[in-house]
Amino acid sequence: MKKLMIGVFVAMLLSGCGKLTLENYGKIKPGMDYERVAELLGDPTSCDEILGTKSCTWGEEEKHIKIKFIADNVAFFSKEGLK
């Protein structure tokens, strides 16, 4: 039984059952604050901050969501490779 549970868990991870989904992308709205986005998508893979703007990426080159925050609120966002 234990091996079955571990197998199911691994299969879910490998199939992409995470927070980086087209459904969650659709929930992102202009003006949404950084904390709410982090609750929705988890911690970003990377962020850069310059002069009051923050550009963050969730995911990798082939599958990602990129969001630019101005004054800690969503200003622009894009996606790549989501299903």
C-alpha cells in the first residue's frame, strides 16, 4: 500500500499537477498584489527589482509565467507552454 501511494504521488508530480497551470494563469488580473500572486503560484523561480518594478518568473524556459509588478501590483503578464 505504501509503494502504491508513493507511486501515485510521483506520477502526480511528473504529470505537472502543480500551480503552474493555464487555470491559475487565468486568475491573474492587472492590479493584483504580489502576495496574492505568490499564494496562487507559489514562490517565484526568480525575481529582479529595479526602480520600483519587480519582474518575476515562475517556471523554466519551456513552461513559465512572467509577471511585471509596479508598486507591488501586477502591471503586465505573459505565459509560455502552459496546458
